[in-house]
Amino acid sequence: MIGPAFSQEQCVIHPFDFQVDCINDVYSLWQNQTQRVLLIAGCGAGKTYMASLIMKTITQKTRYRRRCLFLVDRNNLLEQAADEMTELGVDCSILQGDRLVNWNASVLIVSCGTLESRIRSSGLEAHHVFSQLFGRVDLIVADEAHDVCWRDSYIQLQNYYLPQKTRFLGLTATPWRTKNDEYLGQRFDEAVCAPQPPDLVKIKRI
């Protein structure tokens, strides 16, 4: 079991009911031994927010230290993710370029480009780099999964960490690829879908 069921009472900034439902649906799939889950939610549904609550629960509600990775493929998303996590009280740090990183943070927000650069410059196989940088990882979140999950670094992370029972969570508002032979079912086993924009309008989320 990766974490307990989630409820609104666990958060200072209360989530909407549909966000609680999405989070618990993700947990339910993980608890049924589905390692790779895709969360499909349109713009304004709070994908990063829901992922942040999941990571906070995983890293704070256990007796031993747990680590999560949050992968982005564009540098402008790093600060945005860090700001949202910090507001929710998530212990996080950014790994990108030469900036100072807190390796003891529970959540590392990682630039795919930086990770791929470190693998190339190390002269080592990817799994050796992951072992040195991250050690054990309990959850890997792929932001903009429709793009990130086709990056070399994500494929290498999945190849290394899937056998270790690491969970994977993809976030996307656009669950498709432009190439006919590429689809998100190649990277994920099950999907959780948030309400569509017309329903979000009704509950005044967007």
C-alpha cells in the first residue's frame, strides 16, 4: 500500500470533491498492483495540485523516508511546480542545470534535459546515474506525460525503476500522440479521468 485513502480534512487548502475522487482512484489502482497510472485532466482541473497532494501524503505519512520525482520537459514549468508544491507544504527542490539542489528533499523536481545531460557527461549507464543521484524512489510523476514519456530519460527511468516496484503517475490534458504508432497505453496500464470542461464550469472550477 503506497499510502492511505485521501480526504479533504488532510489539507489546509481543501480540494474539490472530484479531486479527492481522482486521488483515491489513483490510490485504488496502485493498491491493486497497477504501477503505471495516467491522470487525464483538462486545463484548470488541478493536475499539479492533485499530484502534489499525493506526493505530500506519500512522503509525510510513513515511518521511513520516501522520495518522489516530478519530471518536466520545459524549464519554465520548474518554478511553477515548485511554487505550487511549496504552498501546499511539500518538501521539494529543483534539479536543473547548475543550480543548488537540496538532495535531502522528499520531492525532486527534475528537468529531463538536465537528467539526460548528466547521463551523457557521466560516461556511465543510466541506471548507475539514477542509483547515485536518487537511490530508492517510491513515485515518479511525469508532467505533460504525452511529451515527457517519450523522452529518453523517462524511458530509462521506467526500465530501471519498474522492477523495483516504483509507482508511476502521468499527468496530461491531451492524452494522444501525433504519430499513429505511439499512444499513451504504451507507457501506462490504467487511466483516471477528471470531469470534462463543461462539468468543471458547472462546479465553478474553470
